[in-house]
Amino acid sequence: MSPFAAPGDPPASRVSAQAFCPHCCERVAVSVLFRYGETGSFALGDKVCGIGAPHVVADGSVEGPCPACAWEGAWPVEVWLEQDRLRSVRPPSRRFNWVAAGSYIAV
């Protein structure tokens, strides 16, 4: 089980993307776990059937160690969608309260 999931949680989706490692600062190819809309494996640009809001930000977490430095610490990210299409994976902006909001926020 992923550290991103709690017992009883629905399965998370994955998106393949590039992200900056918070430890070594290298931009690397990673798999990001997130919960929004349908489940599956996606790439940036893919459509995900969801709520259809103009802009959605999903709470995400990079899966596995950094491919460049093998760092295994917590690696939170934000998964940004526009019209249910995966647009970007970004470092946490600290603008959102994920504890109160859940796994995604329509912005």
C-alpha cells in the first residue's frame, strides 16, 4: 500500500510527469499519485473524467525514490487540471489546506 493511501481509501490514479526533486533539485521523470475523477494511469495532456470545473488542483504525491539521487523522503506536489485535462505537476504552493479540502479543489 502506498503511504499516500489510508486503509479504505479508493485507489489513486497515476500521472507520468517531470518534477523537481526537493532534495537534489534535479528535474526528473516521476510517477505521481493523485485522487480526482476516474482512476487509471495517465500522462500530461490526457483527459480525466471528473467534475468538469474550469480549473482543479489535486493533492498529489510522487511515488518512489528520486531517480537522480535515490532520496525517499515525502515529496508532495499539486496536480493541475483544466477542463478535466491534466496540465501540470507543480511543487506545493502552500495556498491550499488539504486537510480541510480533501483530495482536490475547484479553483
